[in-house]
Amino acid sequence: MSMCEACSDRMPAVASGQSEWSVAERDHLAGCRDCAAEWKLVSAAAALGRSVAVDPGVIGPRLLERVRAAEHQERRRRWLRRSAQVVGLAAAAALFLMMVPRRGNGPVRQVPVTAASEAADLQLAELDGAAPAELQAVLAEFDEPEVPASALDGPDVEGLDVSQVERALRSWEES
Ligand SMILES: [Zn+2]
């Protein structure tokens, strides 16, 4: 058995603390690159198996990094939820304005508040996790109704309103 093989065979015992290198083995490890590399691996693997071998100087920063990343994500999520609430209110307001007659000579029609607030609730659910640019896109959808204001005078005002909301939500889901 060569010295390399002898060292290799003894590595697990030495790594686990059951044995110690002899002077000859130590000398060989100091001079043999192959054995030195193997010993590095075996001793590192043995260290991983012992909890006391965990280096807090190495583990600590990584753990902190993860915690910080998680906090950042949570802050971002909170911000987006707040934005979604604002957009929900803006959407409700936009729908409200669309329902108000542009030319004020007719009697004021009843505003479908239920539809508007339902739309806002839907928006809240849909927009969680959205990017600001996408929020803008949804706002633009409500700012520029494709239906002319005169069409709102028809009897199916509520139906029209809901289809518009659905279209906005659909375009939202597809983006
Ligand atoms: Zn060797």
C-alpha cells in the first residue's frame, strides 16, 4: 500500500477525531497535493456533519441577507397593496364620473354604486403584486372609456358599466 492509499484510508478516522495523523502521514500530507486536496474534502465533509463546526461568521451574513431580502419583499408587497387600494378608489371614482351626465340638463341618473365598489374590490384582488407601470395601464383603461358618453343614456347603463370593468380586468389578466 502506497503512502497515498494509507493516508486516504485513515482520513475518515482522523476527520472524525477517532485517530490522529502520525508524523510520517503529516509529512506526506504536507508534501502530496493529491492527498492534501482529498484531506481538505474529507475534513470539510466531516465538519458539515457536526453542528459545532458551523461557522457563525459565514452563516450569519448569509442569513441576514435572506432576512433583509424577505423584509424588502414584504415592504414592496405592502406598497403595492397600498397602490392597489388607491387605484381601486380611482377606478371607482372614474366609474362614478362616467355615470354622471356630461351635459347637465337631464335629471341626475342613479349612480350604480354597487357596480363601482364591486369593481374596486375586484381591482384590489387583481392588482396585488402588480407593477406600477401596469397599474398605470389599468388607470388609463378607466380614464379613456371606449364608449361615447351619449351611449350612457341608454337603458342598459349598468350592463355597459360591468362589461367595461370586465374588459379592463381581462386586459389586466392578459398582461
Ligand atoms: Zn499522497
